Amino acid sequence: MGKIDEQLLLELLRLPFRDSGERPRFLRIQRAHVSGVSYLNIGDAGIQLLKDLSETGARVKVRTTLNPGFVELSAAGKRSCDPIVYKKQKEIAECFLKLGVLPTFSCTPHFEGNVPRRGEHLAWAESSAVLYSNSVIGAWTNKESGMGALAAAIMGFTPRTGVHVSEGRKARFQVEYTGEVEDEVVAGALGYLVGKRTGDGISIVKSNGLLKKETTAEYLAALGTSGASPMAIIEGVTPGPRRKTRKSPEKAEMVESEVRELLEEYQTNEPPQAILIGCPHAVFTSERRLLDLAERKPKLPVFVFVSRRRKERLTRAGLTRKLRRRGISVVADACIMWCGLRALGYEAVLTNSVKGAHYLRNHMRIDVGLAPMSELAGGLK
């Protein structure tokens, strides 16, 4: 077994600053969260890299959790996906276990499994979790790469730069939007447009429609899909005093017609074959709401993507079986980019997630339509 090359990990942490010539200082982190887990994304080369690293005897020094993969690592998951893909995804999971990473397989560690406190420094690599932790909880984390977060977890520290310092948390843009944010889909569409406009700049937004946890989460998830900023300031949500800037933030005007145009782009050309819920993982879709869906006897198959912990709770309560009898499948360990969609041959689906719609269309080449949960539920009678 080889020895971990700490100098190599240090260089990996400094990699984002190579072109600028900056030599950042480091600070201790309290938590880490690693992405780059799905076999769909990292392939065989990624598996080999993880195997090489796990065989060095390296272990993470802080509580470190894991993003979803491409497969549910259960007997049901094995039946729903290509056996070779299942085997590859299991190899990835085993490498992370050797490194001491907790097998949560969730993109919402900030709700369960690795909940940060305000003021804690993190090294997180899932964009929606990064944005929620900075913008809602008041933790401090840059948007790390998957390997960057893993390197930080093993070393126990990360570069003291970006939004780890107060100067890096100042707003560059002021979003001006006069339209209503009625539901999570409109919130996601607005976030997606803001992300495209503001890039890696922090923005301030004010809207009563973003004060609900569901809309806040979808706004931030979509913003992180199209943009590179690790943080947004949502008035009435983001804790702490607003960071003052020497200059007034640049105006980023958004009009309601832009939001409507984006939503119109996401309409299926063919009749939808399934409904997908849970991107990010379905945290706000309560057990009661799932049972309400089941009572409506859905005409389309419904797939709800959740953390492993939540599926275990649902299973212990006897709810996964009851839901399955009504055509609602609960999928753990994977995200909406799930191998089962290929195995089932779906070509057109519906979702209430702008982030999910973006990735399903652009990475899995699936025709996607958008509708809020209220309409999806109403259309299932």
C-alpha cells in the first residue's frame, strides 16, 4: 500500500489559483461533502483514480458525506440498471468507504447527515448544497470540485479565499424582478436566468415568493446550474448584515416575460411517460404529500428521489410498499440522473425542478416538461 502524497493534495487545493499566481493561506474546515460520485460522470478513469487514492491508507479528517450516484445500491437497484453499471457504481462507493466518507448518497447534506452551523467553514462540492449553506444557513464554503473537496477532507483544511472571507461575500449585482414567484418552478426559472446573467458574481434579490423553503431551495439550485456563484443574498432569508460594497451593485433586471419564455421552452414534444420529483433530493415533499399522491392513483409512473436515510425511514414505516402499489417508486442513492430512466426507455418526462430539467435534457437527452408539484398532483386524478 502506498503512502498518501500530501504535497500533491496541497497542489490540488491550490490548482484553482494557478493562473492568478495567488498563493492562498489555509484554514481549518469542520465538514466536507464530495461530488464526482456518479459513474455517468467519472467513468472508468475516475474509478481508477479513486482506487489508487483509497489504497494509500488515506482517511478523511472531518465529517465527510457523499453525493448521489447513478444507481441505487440495493437489490431493487440492481434489477433496475445495467449489471455492469451497477458493479462500477458499487466500486466507486467502496473506494469512498475506504477513505472514511459516509455513504449518505444525498445532495442535501445540509438537511440531514452533515448539517452545518452558522459560521462553520466547509469544503463542499455540490452546487445547490453550497448555495443553500452560504445563503440560508450562514456557513462558509466555496464551490469546490469533487476532488478538491476530497483533498480538503483528507488534509482537514482548504484555501482561505473566496467566500471564506468577508470581503468575498459582497454582492456585485442587485436583481430587480417585479413579477410574482408563485411556485417552485417559477423560482427555479428565475434562479436559472439570474445565474446566466450574473455568472460567478454574488447577487441580492428581494421577493416575498422566495421566503418559503421550497422556493428558496429551487431558486438556489437553478442559480447554481447556470451560474458559478457560491452564494446569493435573499433579503429576509440570508442571515447576518448585508456586506457593503464601495460601489452600488450592478442592476440585473429580470422581467416576467423572460421567465415565461424559459418555462415555455420546457414542454414535451411527446406525451410524458413518467413524473420525476426530487432534484435536489425531495426534502420538502413530506410523507403526507406522498401519500396524497398515492391516493390520487397516478396515471403515470412517479419516481421520487430521496436520501438513503429517508428511504430507510419510509421503508420502516411501510410506506415504500404502499406507494409502490400506487405507481410511486422511491429511489435512493441516485439523483434524477438515474440509470433506471435508460433501462425503462423513457423519452419524455415531467418534473418540477428546473435544475433537473436542464440536466435531463442536456446530459441524458430526455424530452422534459416543467410543472409545479401542485399541478403534477392535480393532473394525477
